[in-house]
Amino acid sequence: MERERRRTPRYVFFASAELFEEKSEVRIASRVSELSLYGCYLDMMNPFPKDTMVLLKIWADEMVFQTKGRIIYAQPNMGAGVVFLGVQPEFLPILQHWLEVTAKKQ
């Protein structure tokens, strides 16, 4: 049995998302399916390659969370794992709220 390697729990969480890769100026609409304090999983057909730096926006419950991130793994035709980098203080309460509400439901 493989040991869980994540620092915090990951929860099933559905929200709209958008990734923006600054170098190529490419935007990809996506959907969040899992969320944690340090990252998320995005469902998408054509994910950016591993180690791509992105700006990530997530919308849910009339709130918006935004942060820089890095693709930590990509699965063609499925999605990508993103680690959050340098979450700004004004966005942290939104993320924490989503996690608290989601944890209570699961």
C-alpha cells in the first residue's frame, strides 16, 4: 500500500478555473476537482507540461481565489496537479473557507 505523500488532506471540490501561462500568453479554461491547502487537481484535456509556471484563478460560491502555481504532474486527456506558490494574504481566507466547508461535507 502506497503511503500518502501530501502535507494536508485533499478534498473533492468542484469549481471553475482558468490557467494563464505568461510566456506564451495561453489561457486554458478548466475545472477543479480536488483542492488542498497547497494545491489542486484540474480536469482538462490538454494540460500544460510538468514544471510550467501558471497564474491560476478559481471561482466558487461567488468568490475568486488567485495564485501563481506550477504544474507538478500532467496526465494527457485527464488533467494536471498544480502546486500553489506564494499565495497572497488576501486570497488565503477564501481558500481556507472553501476547505473548511468542504471538510464538513465529507
